[in-house]
Amino acid sequence: MEANHKIIAHRTITADELSLVRVAQAMALDAGLDNERAHRFALAVHELATNSIEHARGSGELTVVQDDRSMVYAEVADHGPGIREPVDLTAPSPDALRGRGLWLSYQLSDRMFIETGSNGTTVRVEFDSDHTVA
């Protein structure tokens, strides 16, 4: 992590603590996102945390970082079996019962990065604080 980055939060996430992820909106507001973008940030983080719990042995690690008030990002990392590659970020069909978490997080964020393998997955969503919602 670069010197100008500040860790806002770092915590283990489990099904019992999933509701704590909702504080991501307050973290994003404190980091300089407007209310609408902070809401989007919290929703993206919640989707990623839910995926980690559901697909990676019931837990993951959440880290929220602020970069000199120009960007806030969240990383959700787990030690699950990884995501089958290539990762598909297209919209699921309307009648699909699953498969919206990564796609939704991708749609909500300014940028999303995925590292995955047999030792786990890390997904990072980035939000620029100076970005204006259209």
C-alpha cells in the first residue's frame, strides 16, 4: 500500500457479521463520496462480502482504504476455491436466480479488479470522490 493511502477499516466478515458491512456507507461518506456514491459503494461492498461468505468457506476479509480524498476503495479477499475463469461480468438473464453479485458490483463502481486462483479471490472496487453521478 502506498504512503498516501489510509486504511479506514479492516475486518473479518462472516454471515453473523454481514450487517456490519452496511457501515461501509458511512466510511465512504467520511472518505469524501457524496451520498449517492456512498450508497453505491456500500451496495457493491455488501454484494462482494455476500459472495465471499457464500462461495468461500463462510468468511472473507474486508479492507476499506482512502487515497488522499481522491478515491476510496474496498477489497474483499477470501480463501475459497477461486472463480472459474474467464470471469463473466455480463448481465445475468432476467430469470436467473443467481449470478448478480460481481456484475452489480462492476456496474456500481468506477473500476473493479479481480484476482482469483485456487487459493482464493480478491475483488477490489474503486470509487473516485470527485466523480459526478449523471
